[in-house]
Amino acid sequence: MYRPGKGKTPRKPGPKKASNIEKDPVGVYCRIRPLGTEDEECCIEMISSSTIQLHAPDGLKANRNGEYKEMQYSFKKVFGINTNQMELFEDVAKPLVEDLIHCKNGLLFTYGVTGSGKTYTMTGSPGDGGLLPRSLDMLFNSVGPFQAKRFVFKPDDKNGMEIQSQVDALLERQKRDSQPLVPKTPSSRQKADPEFVDMISPEEACKSENVDDDCCYSVFVSYIEVYNNYIYDLLEDAPFDPIRPKPPQSKILREDQNHNMYVAGCTEVEVKSTEEAFEVFWKGQKKRRIANTQLNRESSRSHSVFTVKLVQAPLDADGDHILQDKNQVNVSQLCLVDLAGSERTSRTRAEGSRLREAGNINQSLMTLRTCMEVLRENQMCGTNKMVPYRDSKVTHLFKNYFDGEGKVRMIVCVNPKADDYEETMLVMRFAEMTQEVEVARPVDRPICGLAPGRRHRNQAFRDELSRRLEERGGPSNADDPILLDPLIESLPALPPCELMDPADDQTLPRLIEVLERRHRIRQMMSEQFNKSASTMKSMLQQFDGQLGAKETFIHDQQSKLSEKDKVIISQRAEIDRLEKKHKTLEYKVDILQKTTDMYEQDKRSLQQELDTRAQRLQMELSERRRMEQRMQGMVTDTKLKWEKECERRVNAKQLEMQNKLWVKDEKLKQLKAIVTESSSGSRPAERPEKPERPSRERDHNIGKKRSASPSPLPTAPPVRPTHRRSQSAGGEKWVDHKPPSNLDLDTVMQPIIPNAIKVSTPNEKALSKCHKYVLRHQELASDGEIETKLIKGNVFKTRGGGQAVQFTDIETLKQECPTAPSRKRRSGSAEGPAQMDDTENRAPVASTSLAVGYQKRRKP
């Protein structure tokens, strides 16, 4: 279902373009400005005549962790720091001036960051003129002899030109001369303005040789600026009011009948010489807005556009006057644009109006970049996106160059100092993208059908007439006596006669007869002269037609030859481009080959390192497996050892319990015997049978079974061993540590340690002088008696320089009272003296084997 939408104004259809229009890419050139001082860091290197390389400054590499790398950019041509203005003009602007003379439009603009030399490239300095004064000088050197008189051509305020008659032009000149305030055209006799004197030396003057001398030319210039996206006329003479000064009025853009954009109401000044044109330029340059910033002392705050219009019209058939036909007037223009530089407010520290200006400058340059991107996308991808020309006055003004026809060239000005690296990289990306945009190639304008060489023939006729007049010494006309004398002499002579009477019948008839004969002869001569003149005229017309045909043929051949030359030139340019591209690719291939070799070498070194680490890892894994096996063996051995030790301890504990049980049984039997003795009375005392002690064969068998264990102690202790002397009785030096909390027992048997240093608290000084250490430790036994333990160890030095003790033995000294109820009796004795047991238990540390405990019994 159709839904009616909101009505829209139909777009005005543009001119239809032929599908076979030849296009040329935008010519982009690069100019490198010299550094301010020699010690500044440079980030741009000129590799060849068409390639530059950007190096990231050291500070950026450190801050961005190596994010930036070296980048290469190619241009149509690169001009180094030693390039002068003449070389730049010969390669960039001179072809545009020649195209201007041949009725072709051109656009040249400079682009770059602030302080990169754009204004110097366009304007120059005294003694070293830039592209603008050199272009004007070449134009006037070429068309100067063929200029029309002032006011013959007049702007029609619709981006067109009108032809005025000689009378109207004369009245305009007289009106201008009557106004004393209007400056006259400067001549060579007047003193030149010192601000632009000697901009171009006479040795550097150049001209175009291919100028059509059958045309008359006039040059018009205009100068505008785009400030804060408003257009202002710099040549407008606004009345100055000192009381209430008025700001300048902005101009608007309009579209003419040929769909070309122009500034409505812009002042166009007709100039007749280089000096006058540059004087007009300097008049507008003084009104241009500039300001002092942190980065540039004279920073342009607006985009300036200096337009040169060349109007040419053919001469009539006589080659004397301009052909009064407006359709035969051709207008071509060359726009020289000085774009304001892009800048970062963080660096310029702009505030107020300077900040607003910088924002508008950056916005217009961003719009230009967007238009270029959309144009490139439409041309490369075949899309039909709308190009946002209207977003900025600069792009809207030059819309017809990119959508229409003309030659566009851009000079990218760069400052190689390291501070501008990031802005320069953005400029390089824009330039690289602009080179891919194509513009329609300008076509040759049609030539009028009149025979060429009219001015030359008219001038030759005038020169010949002047020469003849000088030879004859007077004017050339029918009353010239020199021409009349031969004619008079060829006529019949008059008879001598003297008329005395008016009625003379002899003299008058004879005179009348002679005069009639002379009249007939004159008529015959006149007819013969007219016949000869008509014959000569027909011959001249025939010769003129043949000459015209020959000249037309020659012109056709010359046009064909020029087309062939253009094809040859284009092919040579293509060959040069391919050669440059081939060299660039060879250079890139060399760089890639070197990079590949470096990567291969790094790969080999890394592979070797990887193999070495793999071998090391394999060795570590095998070592680890051996260590695991060894640790597994040690764990197994330790496990078996501890199992045997636990079994031994369990057996010892069982033996101890059996001994205790046997002692209790013996005591019970003794008590039973005492009770029996008391009850029997007189019955003789019979010694009770000694109960059988449990056999120790099992212990012996167990000891024999454990004989395979690594225990160094004997498996079967003696039944009645003698008292073992203390190990502290040797000749080694000891540290005798007796805590102050120990009690003196006043017993007969006391440990005596010779060569001992007695201390209550161990210290490093005492330990460093001895090899052995003993600690006297007292505790309360289960029967209520005090038990003393002598804990012994070896003293050894540590790696840190200190002392450490490794405990190796424990001696236990125990005291038993014979009157105590838990005293022990020997078997077979009813009463006896008190018995003192000296029991010694040795228990080495974990690194030594555990000994089997045994008891020593001694009679007092």
C-alpha cells in the first residue's frame, strides 16, 4: 500500500556528464620546512624524490611502548629543505598558469599544520617571491602584448563577462581618470612599493610561448577570506566611520548558469601588470586576520582565496577590433588558496576568540577531509553517497572543481620537528587519501571559425604602410603627384592654342576633340584597371582560400600532433610513475627481505634456545624421576625402619609389663608366705618356691629376628651388667647446664663432669669453647621420687657463624627408698637392705638408631 510522504522540493538536475570523461588524480606534492635550530630532533627523512619516511620521536616510543613505527608516504614529488621557490614554481604552478592561458581552470592550495610554511610557500618574501607573485608575473609576461584596453571587458555580477563597445570603454576610462582617489596603474616611472619590490628577479622571469595572438586578454583578480565559516571580501572599499565603525559584511555563495559556485557581490579588479596585481593583493593581505600564538608569531586565522580570472575574446576578420559576440568570450580562473593550519589547543593554549577561531579552522579542515573520503569511496566502490560540500564554505566554494572539471594540485607543507609528529602523521594520511581522488580532465575550448594569423597580417599591413609612408615622405592617397605624373604623361598632349575670342570656331573644336580623345583613353585605362583589379582580387581571394585551407589542414595536423604528444607525455608520465613505483617496490622488497632475514635469524636463535631449554627440561625431568625414585626408596626404608622400631618398642613395652606383673606376683607370693608362716606357728619356716620368671627365649628370638635392622645397639643385653661409666667422663670439654630451679639431692652417687663450664643459662660464648653439652633436668617420677635426666649432645658450628646442639643421648638417674612400700626385693630373700637402682635409658635423635632399653641392678 502506497503511503504518501512529505512533499520535497525537487533537486535541480546538474549537468549530464559523459561516461567517457578522462580523469586525472589530484596532484599532491610535499615540501619540507628547514628546522629552526640544528639541535632540534627531526622526525622526517627524505628517502627519494617522491618518498619520505616518518620516525617516531624517542619520547613517544617510550610512552607508547613501541606502538609507533616507521611509516613511508609517497607523493608526486617531494621538495627538500634546500628547494628554492623557483624550483617549486616550475614543477607545481607553471603548468597551471599555462592551462589558464589555454582556457582551463585550476586550483592550487597549501595544506599543513600551523607553522609549517604554507603562507611563505604561497606568498614568499622580498627577494624570494612565492607561487602567487611568480604566477602573476608569468601571466603578464605571456599575455601582456595582447591585452585589451581597460573596461573593454566588464563583469556582469553573475560570474560572467560582458563586452563593451569602444565608446563605452572610453567613457569608463575617462570617468576613472576623473576620480583622483582611484589609484592609477603603476608604471615603470613610478616608485614601486617597498613591501613587494624585487619579489622576482629578472633572471627568474618566465613566459608561455603558446599564446594565441588572435585574441585579446584581460586579467581580473579578487581576494576573499573564510573566517569562522563566513566569507569576507578583502578588496571591498567600505566607507570608514571613525565614530561608529561598522564591521565588514559577509558575502554569500551562489551558483551561476553553468552550475559553478561564486561569491556574490565580490569585488573584481582589472589589472594590467604584475605590479598592479600584487599591489591589489597586498591591499587585501593587510586586511587579512592574523594573530600571535604559542606556535606561530603570525598565524593565519582564516582561509584566504586569491582568484585570477583571465578573459579572452577573438579578434574580428580584419584583426583590428574585438569580435562583439558574448558567446565567443572565454573565462578561465586559477584559485590560489592558503588554508589556515590545523592546531591543537593544548599546544597553542588558545583562549577566547583564538579558541573559537581554532575550532572553526579544524572543523572546516575536517569537512574537507570528509568530502575527500566520500569522493574516493564513490569513485572506487561505485557508490553514490552525497558529498557534504555545504558543511563548510571552503568545500562549497570549490565544489565545481571536484564535481566538474579542472586541474587540482595540493602542496603539503610539513615541519620535521618532533613536537609536530602526531599532527604531521594525520596530515600525511589525508594527503595519501587525497591522491586517490580523481578529477575530470579539462577539455579544450572550441576555436572560432576565423582564419588564424589575423593580428599578424594586420600588424604586417600597418608596418608596410608605415614603411612606405616613410619612404615617400607623405600620405598615400589618390592626389599623390608621384602616382599622377606617369598617368598624365601617358595621355595625348594638348595642342598649343590661345583663345582670344569666344566665337573662335577653330581653336575650340580642336581642343574639344583632344579632350574627348583623352577622356576615351582614360575610360579605357579605367576599365582595364578595374578588370585587372577584379582579376587580382579574385586571385587574392583564391590564394586566401587556399591559404586558409592549408592553415586549417596544418592546424588539424598540429592538433593531431599535440594529441599524439599528449599521449606520449601521458605514456611517459605513466612510465615514470611505474618506474618510481617499481623502485619503491624494490626498496620495500629489500626492506622486507632484510626484515625476513632478521626474523629468520631470530627464529633460528629462538629455536636453538628452545631446543636447549627442552634438553634442560628433559634432564630436569629425568633428575626429578631419579629423585622421586630415590625418595621413594628412602621413604620405603624409613617406613620399614619405623615399623621395626615400633615393633621393638611394643615388644619392650610388653617385656616391661611382664616384669612388672612378675614383681607383683612375687610380692603377692611373699605376702602369702608371711601370712602362712604366722598362721602355722611352730611349723618350720619353709622357703617358698621361687616362681618361675617368664622365659626370655621369646625376647632372644625377637632380638635375633631383629638382627637385620640397622640398629647399632646389641640385641641381647647381659643379665647382670656392671655399672656403665658415664659418657661424660672423657677428656672432652663440656658445657654443664644446670637450671637454677634444680634441687640438691645430697646422694652418694653424683654425676661428675671434668673440664666442664657450668652455666645456669646457655650462651654462645660458652658453646663456642666446648664440644659437648649436657642439660640436667629434674622431674617427679610416678612413685613420687625425683628423677634426674642428663640430656647430652654435640656442639657444632652453623653456616651463619653461630652454634647449634644436636642431642645424642639421655641418662636417667633414679633414687629409690628401701622403706618405701613399692620397693623391690630380689627373689629368695625375705628381708634385706635397701636396694638402689641405677637405670640408664638411651634415646638418640631421629638421625640415629634407637637403642634397646635395659636395667642395671646394684646391691648397696
